[in-house]
Amino acid sequence: MTSRCCVAEVEVSTPRYKTVHLGALMIGQTVRRSVPIVNRSILPVSASFSLSPKNADCQDISVLRLLTTSQMTLEPARLHDRHKVEQVTKVTVAFSPKKRMKQFVEEVSRSVSNMSRYV
């Protein structure tokens, strides 16, 4: 008999969203990119996302920020007409450089906790 551990499996909906290209912007321009996130575990998951930029120029909240900052509950996939339907939640990142910047890569960290559900 095998048992399945309830591990939070919150991830981007498709691999192409693992890297978000913000482009080369002129000073003062703003770009927003949304990243679709799904819960692939079997229970609802409570999650919040944050940025912790390593690049000093991005540490100013007016340069690089998440527009989706509140804690959210991500529901697990459901079966609908024998098809697995995933709830997609979008996390939006905004970028507005204040000076010329080299290309950089930053990670979005997540805080995830399983929600208890008694049946």
C-alpha cells in the first residue's frame, strides 16, 4: 500500500512562464507581465508571493514590484466531463526602470501552506 503525502505543488501553469522577459525599456516606461500559477496538489493551498531582488537597482519598490501581493487560496484541479480543469491564478509583475539597467534575473519567492479540510 502506498500513501501520498500532501505536498503543496504550486507552480507556473506551463514551463514557458518560468522566465518572464520584461524587455529593454526606456527610463520611465512601465511593463506589466502576468504569470499564470496553478495548484497541482490535491488540497486547497494558501499562498502569498513576494520579490527579494538581488539587483540593487531593483530593490526600489517603484522599479520592480508585484501587483498581486495579498494572500490567496488556490483550489486544486477538478474533474469536469472527465477532463482535469485547473484553476489558474495570475501573479502580476510590474517593471519601471529609473535608469539604464543591464539584463537581470530575479526569482519570485512563495510562501505556501496547506489548508486543513475535514471531510
